[in-house]
Amino acid sequence: MARTDINQIVQDLQSDDGSVLWSLILGEQIEYPVTLDFITNAYYYIYEAVLVEADNVQGNEDIPNSIKANGIKTVINVRVPVERGTWDPTTAYSREQVIFYSGKYYKLGNVVNYLSSIAPSQDPNWVEHDPRVVYIQFPSTLASDWSQSPTADVPVYGFFELRVTEPAGGSVFLKTWKPVRGVVEFSFSPTELI
């Protein structure tokens, strides 16, 4: 049987859906959900997210190709909702907490110290939750100390990456994934001038 030449690539064994673009206005504080399709439950994994200042050029609206020499590097928080185990009608729960009930996960909405005997599947305060979801938290201070600021017609950019490492334990070789990477665009904001 003849073999394919080594440089005749016909399949990509490690691919992704492409880089992402997050568009923020300078001073916004936003949280974005990200579903990690390669795991079954986001709890116990180790998360690292970083934003690095790109080599922005005043007046040039193109996305830069490189990072800023000695630019700002910011660690971004990755939030995993608190999992409280199996639902108990005698336990009080607070917003964004997750419980397990009847084979599904549910997350509590905007209530605090919530106590109810209504099953989560019937209670409108509980919404079904995908346990593979984590939340990337972009604080309002991002890009405020960069060497270039956005202008009314030209944004500035940074490079983003999320790293996920499996928890220590059963495997001797801990796997690490980088499922999300791309660019964060910051647009001009008049309120940030005051």
C-alpha cells in the first residue's frame, strides 16, 4: 500500500472555530459567558485569562500584528458559578449559585437568600444552566493605562487568551487547552473623559 507524502496534509487534527473579537467601549465592565465544549463540567479546572496591549499606532485603525514592547499585561478574572450540590428546599440560595435537581443543573437569578419549596424546574427564579459555562470578566479599567487611547474614529486593541488546565489528580500528564484567543477592541468613550 502506497503512503501519502508527509507534506501532503489532508486533515487538521487540532483545529478551532477561529479567533474571536470582543468589542468594548472604554470603561465598560462586561461579563461574557464561554461554553467549554471539550469538558463536561467547568468546576475544579484551573483558568487563566490574559489581555496584552497590542502595538497600537495613533490614527491607524487596523488591528496590529504585534504586542506593544513593554506594554501592559493584565490578568482577567474567569468566574465559575458556585455549585451548591443537590437542591434542598430548606436551604437558602443566592444569585448565580448553581444546584443540581432531577438530572439537570439550574442557576438562580437575581435574588438573594432565596428559600422556596417550589422545584427549580417549576420556579421562574431558577434557569437551566450548562455546567460547561465559565464567565470572562472584563473590568472597567482595561486599556485605561495603555500608551494609546482610542479616538472618536479609531479604536485600540489588545490580544486575549484563555487557558484551561485540568485539575491535579488521576492523570500524571495534566492536559492544558487554549480554547479562546483573539482580539479585544476598545472604542472611544466620552464619559471616560470626565
